[in-house]
Amino acid sequence: MDLKQGIILKAVKYQENHKIITVLTPDGIDALLVRGALNQKSKTFAYAQELTKIEFGYVAKYEQTLKILTAGKIVDNYSQIKIDFSKLNDALLMIELTDQLGVHIEDSATFYHFCDDILRLINVGTQTDYYLVIFKLKALYLLGVGPVFTSCVSCGTRGRLVGFDFTAGGMKCDACHTTGDYFVPAELVAIAKFLYLTKLPDITPEVLTKLPDRKTVMEFIDRYYDYYLGYRSRAGKIINKMN
Ligand SMILES: [Zn+2]
């Protein structure tokens, strides 16, 4: 049987011994029943842990019924993430967002490979603070609400851009901008634009060390998610209280 690849976003107890896992795959988000997964001695125990990359086989009796996992193999359990509080915090915020908003993404293959890349970089990297920022920014594009950085959001001109209007979701030119526009600080826009437009392999550790603390850019992006998608992280609120 051909195995499918996926990243486990969520695992919840089901009946006495089983779990239902939510898995991000190149074809979208799937739910699977994992029999015996609550039993530590069961071989399925390891395939049913949140934040694990697996390969799996499954059966589904009918199209509409829950799929049942029949074979599994761990590809990556992100061991470096799990022993580092900051990395774990960011990875959990990432999978929470994916679990909540991932269904709205049509290009599921691109999204899967993007998540896979970011998690790998957080796992093995040393300069990992900005990966959650990069993830959230680039995911806006796949969610259909990407900020417009390179042209005027009102008329489309690429010249004479004067500032980023938050409630318009993009830059405005000197002809379209009105006095009531709220402009996001230019330094912040420069960082967000750079991270949004630069390909992941080009955002090297050397580049990352030159960036300022992520706090203000993260606040900007969180406000963006709230305003354009009505999304606020539940886990994020708890983590913020703990800090
Ligand atoms: Zn314009």
C-alpha cells in the first residue's frame, strides 16, 4: 500500500482506548481513527501524538465515514522542538492556526510543504525566533488575504507609494491616500514586506540575526489576522499570560 505523508495537528481521546487524529496532508486536512492509541504499549501510540510527522496507510469503508489508520511510520518527531520551550511554543501556535484556518486554504500541497519546511527549520535551527512570523505572514497569501506591498491597493500603480494603510490591506499612492488613513510605521512595513516577499531558502540565519526583536511585527500580524480573518489564538493568550 502507498503510504501518505502528514503532520499531526491534534490528537483527542476517543472511547476507551482510541484516538482521533487531525492530520495535515498534501491533499488537505484529514481525520483518522487510531485504534489502541491510548495504550502506551501499543505500536499505534507513537503515531497519535500531536506535532509528529508520519507516513500512514488507512481504510475507509465509505467515502463519508471516518478513516481508520492501518499502518504508520514516524518520519520526524521534532525532538529538538519538544525540548525547547520557545520552539515548542511557536510550533504549537503554528499547528493551532493550521488546525483552525487550514481548511480555508485551497492550495493544500503548497501549504503542506510550507508547514513541513518551517517545522524542520524550527527543529534544527538556532535562530528560530522569526519562523513563526514568517509562517503567519506567508500563510496570509494562501488564505487569500495577503497584504499588498508592491503596488497601490486602490489604483494599482507601482510608483509614488506613501504608506501601508492597515484597513485597506496594502500600500497607498500619493493620489489615493486621504488624510484619515492610518499608516503602519514604515520600519515595520519594511520588515513585513521583506519576509513576505523573500523565498524561504533566502531568509538565511545571517539575515535573521540582523532583524530586530519580533514583538512589534508579531503584534502587527496578529492584528491583521484578527481584522481580516477574525482569528485570535487561544493558546497565544494563555502563553502571553504566563510570560
Ligand atoms: Zn493609488
